[in-house]
Amino acid sequence: VNVDGRPFRSIWLADDGVTVDIIDQRLLPYEFEISNLSTLYDACVAIRDMAVRGAPLIGATAAYGVYLAMREDAADDALAHACSALLETRPTAVNLRWALDRMRGAIGALPAARRAAAALAEANAIAGEDVAVNRAIGEHGLELIRGIAQRKKAGEAVNILTHCNAGWLATVDWGTATAPIYLAHDAGIPVHVWVDETRPRNQGALTAWELGHHGVPHSYIVDNAGGHLMQQGKVDLCLVGSDRTLRNGDVCNKIGTYLKALAAQDNDVPFYVCLPSSTIDWQPDPGGIPIEERAAREIERIAGRLDERRVADVGVTPSGTPVANPAFDVTPARLVTGLVTERGIFAAREDALAAAFPELA
Ligand code: MRU
């Protein structure tokens, strides 16, 4: 994706050919800054502190984290330590475990001297595949948007509601939920996106920043507006991402996704989840999805830019108020119209997923 005319991915091998660069998403949408990761520790902090975020990007960063660890020490215990340290950074997005399993599979049997180079090659492959996979998700999702556009009057926009940031910043490029939107816009189909603010981290501001840079018409809305807009007939389609989708089709995504799916069902609005197969948890009985409980501070305070550009952080709750901050929720498969994957659009059902990905199921 281009930022001010310059092509960017969300993570890449730095110009030194050795370390890794990321866009520091904690500073967006106010500042666009690139940060450098040169150690396992850097990669762990980047994921934990949400300098990088979004399930596919968390996976790609973990892969590069293993590579950076192998540069420091490629012994067996260092590999085990790197994988467990990275796995502990965030609990919900299953792409993290998927990427670590893949890295271990690629380098575990190699002699230590060859591990760093092989780890870099595998991390680059994971990142490259993520771009291709999201593009494929985009092609399939594009047909949904095209179908709706064909039923509208000429020039009338297809209104799409999205939650959180499932855009290119959450992946290596394209995004999952945004890929169909970018392709539709580029194909000349009029689209307009309702961007959920997504308290408390306001990932909607990242989505708005992305869409703005790509010239996609959009409106930023508070999280509670979606149901009303659906009742008013102002939403044609919901497209969201996922952090972990179970083999039965249940979708774990950013907190608030479930309420959007309920409102969508009540208003006959199609609710599609866009995800790469690396987001599917194929374990027969995962024993419940670990829902990340994040710091109270994220709710108690809110950050924003003052008129003179300084970013301020202000309190919004009475001091001492008890706070709960679950970061994800689970949308039952029955509320999901379909899963948009790199291999096509499937029912949110175990048999459909297993038929689409037999080698993984
Ligand atoms: O807490 P975050 O910002 O990492 O959560 C991200 C989301 O919930 C996204 O919707 C999800 O990862 C899909 S990203 C393609």
C-alpha cells in the first residue's frame, strides 16, 4: 500500500539486510514512524505493547522474532526460549502459534549454524505469503461487493461496516476485511465504509487513516452507532477480520464484533468474516478461546491530539472506578453469513472448512 506515494508494508527487512523495520502503530494516526527491531526482546515488546498488532502481523512479527533470536544464539534451548517468549506476548490471535510452529518446523532439525539464514528465509516466506493470501481474500470478497453494487442504482455507494482494524496495518499488506474494499474501490465500484471507532484502543482511527490514504470514502462512527445505521438501511454489508476462528466456524475478533453480528442478523445485513487459513484454530477441542484481558488504564484514560499537535492522555473515569477490559469476543457461527478465505467464501461450518482446507483439517 502507498503512504504519501511511497509503497509500504507493515513489516520488512531493514536496509541493512539484517534487522527488521516496522511501522510503530502506537503513534498512528498522529505520527508515521518506523521502528527497528534487532533482537528477540524488541520483537516481544513490539507485539506486547501493540507497536504491531492484528493477527496476521503478530504472526509475521513472531516469525521475524525467531529469526532475530537465532542471530543472537541458535542453540536448541535458545530456539525453545524464543518460541515460548514470543508465544506469551499476546494470547488470543492464533496466528502467533501458527507462525511459531511453522518456524520450528522449518529450522528445528537444522544444525545451529544454518538456523539464522533459514529462519530469515521462512519469515520472509510467511510475510510474502500473507500478502498473496490477503490479495486472494480481496478477490473473493470483491465479488460480494460487486453483487451488491449491481443491485443498486448507478453511482450509489455500497455501504460497508467494519470493526477494529483488519486493514493492511493488521497484516503485512492489503488487510483481510479491507482487501475487498480496496479492490472494489480500485475497480471503480463506489464504496463507503462505516468505520467503528473500536474503543478502547481506537483501531478504527488506523482504519480511517488507511482508507484516507487510499482515497476510499468513509465515516468514523462510535461503536454504538452500527445497530442504528443498520435499522436505517444504511449498511449493505459487514466485513470484519478475526483473531481466531474455530473449526466449527465460531469467530473470535475484537470486542464488540459480536454485538455487530447480532444487529446484522436482526436487520438482514450480511455479516462476513475475512480471514486467512492461518487464523483457523484446527484443534478439535481448543478448550475455549483465551480472551486477552488488557490493562485498566486503556479504559480509564484516552489519548488524543490537542490543537497544537501535542498528544495528550486524559482520564475519563472517576478515580478508583473498577474497570474490566476484555479485548476480544466470540461471535457464534450461526451469526456469520460466510467466511471469506484465500480459497473462496465458505459457510461458517466445520464440514465446509474441512472441505476447503483438507490438508489442515
Ligand atoms: O488487539 P488487536 O488490535 O491486535 O486486534 C486486532 C483485531 O481484532 C483484528 O480485527 C483481527 O486481528 C483481524 S486483523 C486482519
